[in-house]
Amino acid sequence: MIVWLNGTHGVGKTTTSVLVQQRIPDSRIFDAEKVGEVLMDVRPALPATDNFQHWPLWRPLVVETARRLIEYVGGTLIVPMTVLVEDYWREIEAGLAGYGIPVRHVILHADEEVLVGRIDDDEDLGPSTFRHAYVEPYAAAARSWLHDAGAVIDTGGLTPDQVADRVVRSLPGSVAA
């Protein structure tokens, strides 16, 4: 199965993925952003874009990589990746379903005030204009489709461990350690 952790940049997907992975036996983290980084390194460069997700080949490559990983090692893949374009999410979801791979889509949410505070107070990255740029697009996606497309976990007021526990409890069956 795949546990897809969605939500805007700075909400805690990477931190949560590590903690969830520790709680689910035979699980691995697959950072789908690395697929985009590979595409960004193609020379001569692919057509200019402000987000590698806009390249039509990113989404099927993510699906194929996830499928091959599961085929090779089995278990559960945890994918911490922001996807805010509904058509892109539907394409990924349909691609995985076409291979018979169940996906649990979990949206990590934080109200704008909490999110901006986390971005500004990030001790590792510092304040990030990149992360700030996605606050409103996330809010628009949340209002229009995203919060209806998976299990929403409000991370405001929760510790990272509490968020990870809620993610694991939201999963079907008993996959947790």
C-alpha cells in the first residue's frame, strides 16, 4: 500500500513520514520530489516551468517508480509529497489503482497562522519564500477539492509524534507496529 502524505510545504510531511515509517513494519519512504529533481537535471533542459509537476512525464514516472519499488521490496511506501492540482492527483491515483496498489491519501493541514509561524520559525531552513508562496494555493486547493480527496489531519496544536499516531490510526487494518 501507499500512504501519501499531502499538504503544503512546511506543514510537516517530511517529519511525519519519518515517524510514520518507524511505526509501520516493512515500510519505506519514497520522496517523489527526487523524480522531479532528476527531470530538472536533463540537458538540454526540458521546457521551462515553475514546478516540475507540470511536466506531463513526472506523474507517470512517480507512479511507475512507486510500482517498481513495491514490486521489488514489498511493504508500504510512505510518500511525503505536495500535490495541489486536482488533475495531477487524479492521474497519480488512477495510475496506482491501475496497478492494484491501494493508496491512503492523508492531507496534513495547518491553519494559515500556524503554518506561517512554522515556516518563519524553521530552524533548519529558516524563513522560506518558496514555502510562503504555496500557502494560498494550498488554501485554494483545500477549499475546492483537496480536503474531500483524503483523510484530513489538522496538525495545529499537535506534536509530530501525535500527528504520526493519527496518520497510522487513519490507516485501514492493522499495519502499525
